[in-house]
Amino acid sequence: MAGRLEGKVAIITGAGTGIGESHARRFAQEGAAVVLADINLPAVQSIAGDIEKEGGKALAVKLDVSQKAEVEDAVKTTLDAFGKIDILVNNAGVFERIPSVELSEAEWDRDLNINLKGTFLCCQAVGRHMVERRQGKIVNTASVSASRGGPLGAAAYCAAKAGVLGLTRELAMEWARYGINVNAVSPGATITNMMKSHFEESGLDEQEHARKWIPLRRSNRPEDMTNAVLFLASSEAETITGHDIPVDGGISAVFVGRR
């Protein structure tokens, strides 16, 4: 039985750990040839090796998404290896909590460069190829913090992720005539190493946080995000474009009036 992505070629950024790793492994199981792009090359090489041992197709590439030359090299490497790109998942990102009055210009730039500029550079480089082929699926990673505010001290992160939503809608409109779908997913609290560190630094208990703030009373697991991304990347979402899917246990449906 063919998988939902049989014969497709997908680039997944930030594939070295957490949500990106979950995407890569699942996409390969669904039949896609997967390009795992991450600044941590040994991590994606290890995951690509696992995928190939299981009979899948995978290629690991080193990529700093904030560097235009590296993005274009990754796209060229993908085309040389597989001849096409059907899917782009922009998952690479950073999250730091720094009070706004203490946030340096360099820290602001780093957040925006990776979370927003990096998303644009990858969309632009892959988009040229997709426009020529007149088809493709792009899924960007935003955040529930893009539309409702986030943890205290996350001004740069919230601004960058709000920008990702605006970029997603604009590219969806620009590229609809070429048969390209551009959508976003907005994670709520998702239990990855980065989120575990956030809870530890904040002195929060994950389960207590979920019971207090999340209507479904549980945080995401990486596979919850992957399920949504897989849907948007598949033929099941052919007429969906310019939209954002919050994957957050219902938290974005609730107005939180206090911290």
C-alpha cells in the first residue's frame, strides 16, 4: 500500500531534533524522499542513516537558514540528488526569553534572522523551482504566540512568528496561480528538548501547566505537529492555502486575561 507522500521529495529544515525529526521520520514512512536540513550536520546524518536502514530515502545537508548562500546550496543539492522538490517544511527556529528592556540588537536580529528571514529565504529558493513546475506544497511553522502574545520576554519570537503568518498569506496569494499551496501550523506547548529547557528555566511543571492553561489538559507531542503538517503536505489539502492551523489543545480559542 502506497504512502500518502509516495514519490514526493521533501525538504525539512530543523530536522535534527524534536518536531523536525518527527516530520522527517514520518514523511519517509509515508514514501517521501526526505532531505534533512539542519545546522547540526551529525544529528541529521544519524537520522538519515536510520531512515535508510528502514528502507527509506534520505539525504542530510548542513544548513543555516539565515544564510542565503547556504539555502541556495541546499536546494541545488536536493535537485542534483532527486531532480525535483515537491514539499518544503520550514521548521527551523529558535526560542529565547529575554526581557524586552534588556534585549540587545544582536539578540533581536538573531531571532528574526532565523525564525522569519530564514523562512523567507527557504520559501524563495524552493519557490522558484515550484513556480517553474507549477506545483508544490509549503508548510511554515508559526506559533500560537504570533496571534495572542507569548511567554513574558519573548518579544522578538512573537514578532518573528507573526511575520511568518503574514508571509504565509502573501506567498499563498502570489503563488496560487502556479498551483502552489502555502500554509502554516502554529504549535502550542510541544514537549521537545527546547520546551523542556524552557519549563526548567521557568520553574514550571509541564503537567501542571497543561492542566491550568490547556483545555484538552495535555501538551503536544512532536507527532501531533507532524500529523497536521503531513495533512497540509499531502494531496488531501489540495484546495487549502493561505491558512494557519493551531495545534495547541484549544488554547488559542481561549482568551487568557491574566498571566
